[in-house]
Amino acid sequence: MDSARLLISAKSTGFDRPVIAVIPTNRKGIIIQDDWDSFGQRQTDSGTVIFNEVLLKNEEVLDYYEQDLQGLFPTLRTHIAQTILVHVILGVAEGAFEEAKNYTKNVTRPWLTSNVEDATSDPYTIRHYGELFVQLKASAALAQNAADALQYVWGKEWSLTEQERGECGITIATAKVSVAKTALEVTNRMFDVMGARATSARYQYDRFWRNIRTHTLHDPIEYKIRDIGNWALNSKVPEITPYS
């Protein structure tokens, strides 16, 4: 159990939308199974939580005015979560790149047939860094586009249209696909520029790949690509779901 509060949602009689609330994690009736044992991102627990007659107080409910229940503004919660994850994944990739660069400069030895005096002069190592740098910069630009798009629709508040929301979702999905692919590439290829000794358990450089691999499986990018393709070809905005 890693949290002091839980964000929960539940169906309520008489309302089309779920009730969303924030409650103490240690409240009576909440049973956390602690059965999340996957590798990577230890703080992103996705294990089983059981609710047994849990008290929900009025002041804990994130309420909407009754007349606004049919508006699209509350559905931006999904876009906010997706944009946060885009930047988390990008940050891990950028951190891995910097760690690799530091290791290459200070520890990595040149290959015996490279005919160079240090690893930073190896043309193949330089090519790896150049390609990864380009991918990171492109992904960072798309992540900024996603943040800008979110800011725009947030400003619309209750006047937000389905088309505006959908176009924002496509912009965020595009960033998510690019960032996820780049992060997986960086956290894998970083070992090509560091060398075999970098796999030593004392460095724990594998944590970057493990974290990214786990994060990117919670929300498969194949379905993001499907939504993007349907938009690009058919101008169809994504269905509103907990992930889009």
C-alpha cells in the first residue's frame, strides 16, 4: 500500500455518469490485496482492491452541477491522465539517455578494432547517439503539442464540443505513440553505446527499460494507432473511454 488517498469511481442509481471521489486508503472496508508483483514502476500498483461497505462522505465526492452532467468538460480527466503519462515516459527516456551519455564518456572503453582512442570517438556510437537524440527531440515536440492542445480544450470548459475533444485526443495519442516507441528504443539501445559492463547489477540500468515496458503495456499503443489511423483516413474522432 503506497498511497494515503484513493481516487475511486462507482455507478450511482439515477445518474448516467459514475460518481468520482477521493477517500482515505486506510478507511474501514477497503482491502488491498497487495498482489501486484510485476517488474518495473513499483509505484504504479495495479493490484486488486476490494470494497466492503465502505463509507463515502459527501465532501469526498468530486461533484458536478446537475445541469452540467451532460457536458464533455469532465471527460477531459482522461486527456489529463494521458498527457501526464506522455511526459512521465518521455522523462524516463531522457533520463536514460543522460545516464548512458555519462557512462559512455567516463566508463565505456573503445572496441579493440575501432581504431579510436576513446569510446566517444567511435563512429557507430556517435551514430546511435545522433539517432536517439533526433527521436527524443521529435517526441518532446509532440509532447509539447499535446500539452498545448489540452490547455486549449481546458479553456473551453463547458462549451467544449465533441469535435474539439476528439481532435485533442488525437494530438495526445500521437504524442503517446511517438514517446512510447522512442522510450522503448532508447532504454534498449542505451546498452549498445555503454557496453557489456553496463549490464552489471550494481548500476541497475535495466530499471529504465523495465519501467517503460510496464508503463506502455497498461495502455497498448496499437489502439492509439488505430484511433489515429481512423482519424487520418476517415476523420472519425475516438470513442470516449477511460483511455481516450
